[in-house]
Amino acid sequence: VLSGSQTTSGDNVFNTVERKTVGTKLKVTPQVNEGDAVLLEIEQEVSSVDSSSNSTLGPTFNTRTIQNAVLVKTGETVVLGGLLDDFSKEQVSKVPLLGDIPLVGQLFRYTSTERAKRNLMVFIRPTIIRDDDVY
């Protein structure tokens, strides 16, 4: 990501670039309570670069975040969902030159649309492991 730009006296341009990590992040903070119950504080984040953005300021990022707190017994499974993604991409294929002719060019062009839906599901099963010497 371009985070800054500076021009020197010799008309040289120096750009400052900053890295940004995109993808899926999962942060789980467990807390063991009485009766073999586990409190899980869960934060999910899905981020991506928006390919449809044409900004002159640089790329646009899509970020979706969910925060949950769940109390579950050891060995039970927690299922989390809700980070839905609906993706649509249109692509044009054409015969060179002939596809650019007004009116008649439509006969030499093909437009296809790709669609996908994604639902991120996370399954977590906390298990308390005890040291036998202590108990």
C-alpha cells in the first residue's frame, strides 16, 4: 500500500510503501472456570483487497469482523458462522479488433459472469488437560 510520496529538489519521487496483511485471522482467549466450563472469547476477521476499486489513492480493503463470548463444557464443540461472502465477477472475451466495432462488435464478444458464495464456519472444541500428579 502506498502510504506516502515525496518529491526532492531534482524532481525525483520517493514513494513510501507499507505492507498490509490480508486473509483470515482467528484469536481465541480461553478461561477455565468451575465445573470444567471454559469461557472462550473469540474474534474472527476476514480481510481482502477489493479488486473492483479503481481509486487513485491505492487499493481498498474489505474487512469483516465478528466477536463472540461462549461458555462451553470441556469436550463440547462450538460452531461459529456468519461471515458470508457473495462474490460476482464479470469477464468480457472478444475477437481482437472485430469486438471493438460499434453495433456489429457485439457479435464477436462474449460476456461471462462468475458467482460464488462463501460462508466461513469455525468449529472449536476446548479440552482441559490436567496434570495427573496434581489431582
